[in-house]
Amino acid sequence: MTARLALLLTFTATLAAAGKLQTPEDIAADECTAARQADALATQLADTVTTAVTTATDMLRHSAQLKLLALTSPADVSAAASAAAAVAAKAAAQCLNTVKQKKSAIDKAVKALHEISTSAALGSILADLKLNDITPTTATRFNTISNGPLSFSMTNSHGACMARQGQRKPDQTAGKAPPSSKDQLSIVTLTVQTAATGAVGSGALFICASDSTTAFSGNQQCRTDATNVGIKGGKVLKTAIVKVSRQDAPPGHAYAAAALNAAVFPHTDTIKNQLADIAAGLDAARGLADSTSSSSWETWSQHKIENKILADVLKAVGKLEESKEDHPLTKTLTAMLYGSDGKKAENAIKTAHTNFKPGKPPIESADKKLDSITDPDELYKAETYYTIKKFAEEEEQKKKNQENPSCPTKTDKPAEPPKTADECKKHTTGEACKKEKSCEFDNKKDPKCFPKVETEKKDEKSFSSNLRVFVPHVFAAFIFVFF
């Protein structure tokens, strides 16, 4: 019996937590590092959904395995396994409901982070866009086919953020973000390069009058009066890497985005909308991760049905007049299920080995153990097989009982069933009450006629003897109440 119940230990629960979301600690110093940080955070957010769905799937599989265990076990083990199956199914439903509530916000955040990453990677290429120099030449020759047209150049040898084929550029960082920077991110923006004036060495992007006809050099001077005219080229666009963080400790706090007001591309409003989605998505993902924190079947084994539920069930099946958590019958049922010290199921799970094999015909392999059956179709076939098998066996037993009823001897008299509280309280006089053997009269109480205490004690003594018949019915009712 304990070996079968210990099958719970072999259910390797994949209840891995999505983990604490880690926003970037390092401040990105280039566009490619900013892009990778955004992508990495997007992956973390998406993983919280994947982990939660995986957790719920595992819980549903464990629930099916527990149901199969319940169908093939003695009454007390069957009841405990049925209860555990209900708990696992409930946990799966709660997990999936949380996914449903949080997924939309997480998806929006993932989309926004990928957009920020794409803009950063694009910025790394566009930042290299250059206007080429036009060497100074005489004005009469300037407007020719060779000198007139402006030309641009841009390098993209291996793809955005790639040092060479198959190897990305190394990260470049500018130290750690201070602790006050909550959920910090690096946003890459593009603006038009400002043209320089004066000496060539001070900048680029201007027309230069010069007496020289040679290519521009660092110490070359532009004059107000000269015979030659040229164009000093250079980078047309410039990037800015703006560090943003949330204004206060999350959840619920927005990103401070004042530093982005000068952005041309992406537009400031676009970035602010993206940051709002990211903040909401981070909060949602953290909430989802908390709801799918890691657990184990050892922890599941410690779960016990609340006494309130057991008392409600005992009342529902007529064993108690009122639902009482501290009633002796409630305590007796608890002891039957979990032992007098409350450790029966837990100890069995911790110490016993897996040995139950559903066998043929429900599944193909006769040697396949229950804990290794993960295919939903195999679990369905095995559970259906044993459900129908149990039904057929019960029907056969009913038929045998009808064909061979146990007959009492002539001296035997059927025991008079004890009166219920409703039946006793109908009698308002002591004489009428005392005629009922299982009723007791007390003029000071209300109602004055009530069931004898000995009746409940007798029920308590006989309760354990009816375990095999009673427990499955109790837990059928339990599952109904539980959900």
C-alpha cells in the first residue's frame, strides 16, 4: 500500500519558477549592446509565459497520474490520491487563469523591446552613413559630371552588429547602473549631424573655399576668398544612447523619458508608448513568475484537506448533523487519510519506491511505470480502462450480493436505526421522548428531546469499519465541494 502511494515521489514536477526578471545592470555604451540588452529582456518576458504554461501542463499530467493511482489503490490511498489529483488540477487551472490575465501585457512589452532593439541595430548602420569629400577645384570646373554630384558611402560588411560572419560584435558598456536606476534600459536615437565651421580639423559637412587643389587634410584652412571650392564630407547622422529608468520602485511606476525629448528617430511619442508597454509588461511578468514559483512533489505530499471540507462532506453524507471541524468523526476521517500523526502519506512518499505498472492492455508496454507515462493519449487510455474495469467489478459484486444475500437467523433482530435530531425534537414531553431508545430528554435544553450522545460515539466506533465503502463516496463529494 505504502509503495503505491509513494508513486507520488516519482512525479518529477517541472514547476520551475520563471525566475526573477533581471533588467540590464550594465549601461550600454554602443548601439549593438543596447539592442542585445533589449532582446535579452524580451526573451525573459516571453519565457515567463512558456514556463507558466509548461508548469500547468505538468500539473495536469500529474493530476491524470494521480487519478490512475486512485483507481488502482485501496480505499485510503485512493482517497488521498484523488484529493491530490484535485489539488493538482486546481493549481493548473489557477496557473492558466493567471497566464490569461497577464499574457496580453507581456506580449506588448516583448513587441516594444524588439522594436527598440531593431531601432538600435539600425542606428548602428545609419550612424556610418557618410557624405564623401569633393576635393577643392576651380569654380569653373566644379559643376561637371565628375565634381558636381554628391556621393555617399555606408559600410555594412557582415550585417548589423556582426564583427564577422557568425560572430557578433563584443558588448561595450560604461559601468554599472546605480541602484536607484530601476529597470534601466538604453534607448538609441538618431539625429542629423550638425555641420562644423572653420578649420577642417574641427568638423565636417561644409563647403570650403581654398587655394589648394589637394584632398582635404586635418590642418587645411578654409578661406573667405579663394580660387577653389570643395565640400568637406563626413557622417550625416549621429546616434545618442539615452539611459532611462523607472521613476520609483515598480510596480506601477512609469519610465522617466524627459531625456528623449530631442529624439528625431524614433519619435519621442513612439518611445514613450513603448516604455509604457514595457513597464506594464515587466509588472505582469513578475506577477506571473511569482504565481509559478518552483515546488516539488514532496511539497505536494504535505498538502492536507482542510478540516472544514471534511466536516462539510460528513454532513452532506449524513454522518454529522452539523459541520464541525473539531468533531470526533472529522478527526477520525483525517486520521484515516493521513495517519494519527498526520505523516502517513508524507512519509510514504518520501521513503517508498516506484513499483506500479499499469500494464497491458491499457498501454503497449507492460513494464512501463506510472511515473514514466507522460503521453496524454496513454494516460487517457489507462484511466479509461481502469475506470470501466472498476465499474464492471462493482456491478459484478452487486450481482453476487443479490444472488447470495446474507440472511439473519431467527434470533437476530434488525437493529433499530438511531433517530436523527429532527426525529427526536418532534417529541415535546419527556414520556414521549423516552419511548425512543436513541433519544434523550432534558427540560432545560432546546429542543428538549435530542439524540443520545452514545449514538454519536457508536457511529465513531463503526466509522472506521466502513472505510472501504465510505471513503470513496466521501471523496466524490469532496471533489464536488472543492471545485
